[in-house]
Amino acid sequence: MVLAALTPTQALAGAWIQPKGKGQAIVKYERLSADTGFDAAGEERDLPGQRRDATLGLFAEYGVSDRLTLQLKADWQDSEDAFVDYSGRGPVEIGATWQVWRDDRNAVSLYGGYTQAGEGRNAGYAAPGVGDHDWEARVSVGRSLGDMGERWGMDGAFVELQAARRLRDGLPDETRIDATAGARIGEDWMVLGQAFGGAADGGARWLSLEASVVRDFGVWSMQAGWRQTVAGQEIPISRGPVLAIWRRF
């Protein structure tokens, strides 16, 4: 993920998969709140009451071969709004990423995953417990910026774009587009900028931005950042801090 010399593989899961026999685990805490939301026309409106979402999530992946990485995602949620107050398990997702193509600068991968819904929110726009199970197909394309990043004063940099289609039982199907840019500053620091966008068929739309910094401590890393909803329809305008601990093995 993040080592002495940044490669996109070591920065984020996606277009560059884990090497055979290598893996990583990330425990991430988010505490988001919202007093307003976007209505069906994309206009900002007051919510009936403040919404609070605290999530403790786990992401783990392991390279079973030089072209195949297995992945697991799960979380625990503690949330309240004007209508509900609950704690419970969120969705659990298992999947695999196949390295379709890779050279010194570029990479392409395909991901397939299955999600079993939990008793918490299985979508940011849905009530707790709504939804059953999902299937997702995702393509990721990444490029290392190489010398270009060095000219900007960075030791290494990359960009990545992901597009996904999620077929859902009990919730509308979704199309998702995510983008990431990362750069190493010195030996032990990295900055990340991410955009998470999506649209539910005939329903909610969202775009959230996240900016963070990552500090290495050997095989461990610590991440701190901020996430904010910036556009959407039928979605709360959530904002708040994100904290994570990464462990490579």
C-alpha cells in the first residue's frame, strides 16, 4: 500500500493488485453528520433533524497469485436521524480482482463481488435494514505519472479511475464512478484525493470528495482526512473526519 517507494499497487487497491503472497488490512473510522440534504431537484434543503453516521469498517485483501487478489469488506454502524436510532452490522462484501493488463506505467483490472446486506444502512439514501444482496462488476484503469510527478516536487504520483455497475435486490441498481489521485511527499508521507460518485436507477445521486494524508511507520500507516458531500439528489449532505490504520503483511 504505502512503502518507501510509492507504487500505485502499494497505495490503494484497484487497478494494481497485490503481489502473490502479499496483503494488507485497513481499519477505518468515519464520523459524518448532516443538517441539510439535496432534494430531488438537487437543491439544498433542511433535514427534519440532524443525521449522524459513525462507521467502523474493515477492508482486507490478499494476493493469491500475481494476477488475482481476494478482497473482504465489512463494517459496523452506529447512526441516528429524525426517525431512527440504531447500531448494527452493515453490509459484508467478498470479491476478487483480476489483473487484465499491466506495464511499467499503466494497469487495468476487473473486479467481481457479492454483498450480503446487514441490519444497518446498505445504501446512504436507504433506511436501515433495507436491501438483501448485491452483485458488482467493476473496471479500474490506473496510470503512474512517473517523471511528471517529480517535476511537481513529488517523489511519485498516480491517478486511477473506476467504473462499476451494482445489481441490487431490494434496492435500485446503481452505477458508480470513483477517481483517486495520490502522491508521495518525502519517504514517509503521502497525500490522497478521492471522488466517489454514483446514481441509483430512478433515484438518488451523489458525489462526495475526500482529502487525506497518510504517514508510514514501517509496515504500519496512519491516515487522517475529511469527507464531504458536494452534489447530489435525494441524499444528505454529510461531512466529517475519517481516520484509518493500515497494516501490510
